[in-house]
Amino acid sequence: MKNTFINKISGSARIALCYVLVSLLAYFGAHYLTGTIIHISTKFAIGALWAVIVGVVVIQATWISTVEKARFQILGGFIGAILSLIYLEILPFNPVWMGLLIGLAVFLCYTLNRPDYAVPAALTVAVILIFSYLNPELSPLMNASLRFSEIIIGCAIAILIVRLLPYAGYKTV
């Protein structure tokens, strides 16, 4: 009984450490990227937030399942980024059009028989379009590229951390 409790505490601490490391490294990685490219301003912190969200969402109990979840996030994010880029090249942000574009992203993912890409695609559309509303001076290409880069950062860091600190058989996530 005591050994089981200690194992549970140890497993919980390892999981928590994974989340701490992914959050910090994704935040600083995206913050550095954005700052390097755009000469940082606090209004660009949403990019760091996006990388943290992606990293946390991608963490799974095993390295293989983390890689698979990252694949869904990256490919769905790519679809969302492309759709957002095309939209923003034609029209400015509008919440009604954002909703319709999210619907189009989900429709496209399901039509392509890739339902696992739908949520990441939809979230990427929302993040890119809202970011364009908050920062209209940022070009659509730069916005979509940065948000997609932050997806890559969050995914890569989650994969790395889960690989370096496996959950050691403790599967509650």
C-alpha cells in the first residue's frame, strides 16, 4: 500500500515536471522567436501563449502517442494557417467570417478523412484571425508563419520532454 502511494506521488511529480518544462520552454522558445523576428513587444505574448497551449495539449502518456498527437496538431495547424492566410489576404478580421472559416476548416478536414486534424485546424484559424485583429500592422503571411512556427515549437518541446522524462508506466494524464 505504501509503495503504491509512493509510486503514485512519484508518477504525479514526473507528469507535473513534464508540464512545467514544456510550458516554460515553449513560452521562452516562442517569445524568443517572435522577439527576434518582430522586435518584441508585450502585445506579441499571445504567440508564446499559443506555443504553451499547443505543448500542453500535445503531451500524452507515451512518447509514441505524443508524436502522434503532435502530428495531428502540426498538420491541422498547417491547414488552419493556410486557410487563414488566404482569408486575410482578401478580407480583414470579422467574427462572423471567422466562424465560417472555422467551419470550412473542419469541413475540409472531415472531407479529407482527417477528423483528427479538425480541432487543431479550427483553433489555429481562431488564433491567427484574432491575432490579426489585435495586430493589424502584422502582414497575413508573417502572422500565419509565426503562429505555425509556434505550433512547431510547442510540439517539438512536448515530444522532447516526454522522450527525456517518460511517465514510467504511470498512465493517468
